[in-house]
Amino acid sequence: MTIAAIQANILSTTLYKSNLEFQIMNISNKRQQIAYQTMQLSDVDWENDPRVKQLQAMDSYLELQQENFETQQKAAASQLESYQKILDTNVKKDFTLNLNA
């Protein structure tokens, strides 16, 4: 792969990883709002109240989404490391002076 192509892959993967981080942050904020809403419910039957069940279901769904995005983020980070190693190898190979030739 050429250096320009590797750099383009690094940039696009970095953008993808940043978008995932933004999604994770948004989900975390939503989960905090749900926790706040849950705390605002007082004198409720925590096991049978439909509002509590709905908030718990929403939180569970968001938790699964967050875990999914975190897994994708880790994969993107690994891919970035791989691209960086390839780039370092290619730069070293392409820009090393061969004085013995």
C-alpha cells in the first residue's frame, strides 16, 4: 500500500472512531437522564410500576447499544494501530538511503 493510501485509511478510521466516541457520549448522557428520572419517582412500587419498567427497559436498550459502540471503537483503535505500524514500516523502507548500491 502506498503511504497516501495508508494515510487516507488512518484519517477515515479516525473519523469513524471519533463518531463512535460521540455516540457513546450521547448514550451515556441519555442513561444519566434516565437515572435522574428514576430517582425523581418517589413512593412507587419499584417492581410493578410501569414507569419504572419503561425506564429500566430504555436503560437496558441503551446499555446494549453502548456496549456495541464500545466494541466497535476498540476494533477501530486496533485497526488504527495496525495502519500506523504499516505506515511506519513503509516510511522506513521508502525513505531509507541505500548507500551500498
